[in-house]
Amino acid sequence: MENIISVFEKIKEIHINQIIDIIIAIAIYLVFRILSKKLAYITIRMFNIDLKNKRELKNNTFYNTLKVFYVILGIYLAILFLKVSLNIDETLFSIINRIFKIAVIVVIANGISNTLTINSNFIKKIKQKLNPELEDTMFKFILKAIRVVIYIIAGFLIITELGYNLNGLVAGLGIGSVVITLAAQDTAKNLFGGLVIFLDKPFVVGDWIEVDKYEGTVEDITFRSTRVRIFENSVVNIPNSVIANDSIINWSRMEKRRNKVNLCIELDTPIEKIKIIQERIKQMLMQHDDVIDDSIIVRFDNITDNGINLMVCSYTNSINYESFLEEKEKINFKIMQILREEKVELAYDSKTIYVKN
């Protein structure tokens, strides 16, 4: 009877010890969970001695990454504490170790990737030191390329942790390389097209361009395509390979705009009147503030079936399309006023038919 009681006491003692260990393990997790923000703050503070503003430290791109890391670390340490108490099998614990390592790899890769953005203070400092005049579009493309490389490296590390042999994987890829190459032809073309765009820099984000029957403002340039918001206010993604092989008109880089008007005057208009109109239009353009004086051309251009063609051509400083239309409208009104004052009519598209009796 005493032996039975002693056995029950031992069982009871084992269960109580396990319950205490589980409570301690939960407490370890909760401590890391509760203190994750503080630990992240302290870690960033250690590596950013110059940053004294607490809000600035919390805005650091690694802050959220470190918070997640400390929570995962708390879970892992809690399981590690329970290993002996719960008699966790080595095989199972090996799987837990792998999961922990993979989670850490993902968190670190994501943290580094989030740091490599154009708005990051770290990247702004690097840009300032390397080349302050480097365009944001080009810098974004470089950062995207680096982020892709980081995720590829993280992927290879995860594959290694899962127990796969990379040499065998590479050999396997070699067998299917023909299929992959054929499938990725368009992707490769777009990548090279994107590289050509960034090297030649025919346009940057914010430019007004015209390419492949589309016209609008460039919103973003990625590895595969360029996003353009056309004037209908819809968005079109144009493959970079199409842009690289097509002619691009960048309207944003105009230094001046041309305004050309062809006036078809009636054939029976006296030559003296044409000369007067020609001189008056030229003087009007020279007095116009937005017209470049040395670009003014007012010439008797051609004689057509309908009348005498007077070409009026000039360049204006109004590069913005809306302001250009406004200036063009003012010039057209003044031309019409001159024609009316001189009592000169514009010719209509007409034909004279002679009837033979």
C-alpha cells in the first residue's frame, strides 16, 4: 500500500513540475512579447548613437522587424526551456530549429529589404555621399534590383535549411533550362528593356511621354513594365521591351512649343492687302510677350486651288499644354481681328464648274 502511494506521489510530482515548466515557458514568451518594443528600441539605439529622438528611432525601418524577431525568439526560448521537461524528441526539435532559422531568415531579409527604399534615411545618406544628383528613378531601379538579390539569397538559404542539396537543384534546373528559357523570353526582354530605359534615361517618373499609341504621365518604372496614366485618367502598363524598341516622344523636355497656322486667303485678294496682313501679323507676334521674336515666320507659302496660303509660324515659351492652348487662342483671336479690320476673307473649299453650251 505504501508503494502504491509513493508511486502516485511521484506521478503527481512529475505533473506539477511539468505544469510549473509550462507556466515558466509561457512567462518567457509573454516577457519577450511585452518587451519586444523596448528591446527593439534598445537595439536600434545601440547602433544609432546620433539619433536621440525616440520617435525618430521608432520610425527606423528595422524597428518593426526587430519587434517580430524578439517575439519569435521568445517562442523559441520557451520551447527550448520545455525540451527536457516535455521530453521533446530530437527529430521534432530539429524541425523546430529549422522553422526558427527559416523565420529568422525571412524576418532579416524583409527588414533589409524594407530599409532599401528611396524614403529611408539610411538610403538618403548613402545617396548623398555617393551621388546627390542621381535621379530617383534610377536609384529606385537599383534598390529594386538589390532587394530581388536579397530575396533570392534568402530563398537559397531557406532551401538549404530544408535539407535540399543546391548542387542537385542547380543540376535539375540545367535539365529544364530550355523550357525555362523559352518561358522567360518575354520577361528577359522586359528586364533588358528596363535596363536600357534607366541607362539611356529617355524619361523619368513624372514626365509626359508619347509611346506606342499611348500618351500620358509616367507614374512608375518597374523591371517588367512602365506605368503610364493616359489623359483619359486610366492607367496602362507598357512592357519595357516595347518602349525600348519604339520611338519615344518626351513632351516634358521641350524648351519651347511651335504654333503654326495656315491661312488660306481668297485668290482675288490684292497683293498689297496680303503684304499689309503679313506685316501686321508679324508685328502682332513680336509684341506678344510669350512669343520668341527670332522664331517668327509669316510667309506667302503657296497658291492652291482654293486660294493663297499664308503660313504663320512661331515658337512660344509656354511649355505647359494648357498655357500653350491659352496663348494660341489669344494669337488666333488677334489674327482674326486683323483680317476683319483689313476686310480680307478666308477662302472656302470650292470648285468652279464651267458648263459648255
